[in-house]
Amino acid sequence: MGSKGYWTSPGGKTPHATLYSAILREIVAKGKESRFKKTEAGKFAATGVETSAKTRKTAEAKKPKAKKPKIAKPEATTAESSAPETTG
């Protein structure tokens, strides 16, 4: 992969481990839309799935959006409940 220019090492001491990890992360994150599949221990194959800008946008659109947490509003107080009690 490195000799064909598909991937370059970021300069680490274990580029094989970095590439292995990157491929596994893609398989886990994209599932059936991944460009790779694991064939056996330590080996991968291309799935033939192309990644284009359109495919990426479609995949991003399918991701659930994070919901904003609801904040409870304080209950309204009345003048009677906030006035101190007096005994006579």
C-alpha cells in the first residue's frame, strides 16, 4: 500500500500496526459500507465499495443527531408561598 501511494506512514515506529488499526476502525465504524473486510487473522480484502463525496454525505446524514438535554424550568412562586409566616 505504501509503495503504490495508497497510504503513507505518519512516521511512527510501527506503521504496520497503525495501518492495521486504521482498517479495523473503518470496518467497525462503517460496517457494510467499509472499503475493507477481514478475511482471516491479520488479513484484509477490498470490498469494492467506493467512497465518494456523495457516499460520505449520505452516511453522515444517516447518523443520529445529538439531542439537546432538557432543562427543567423552576416552578413559579406566589407571593403567599414566599412570604414568611407570622404568628400572633
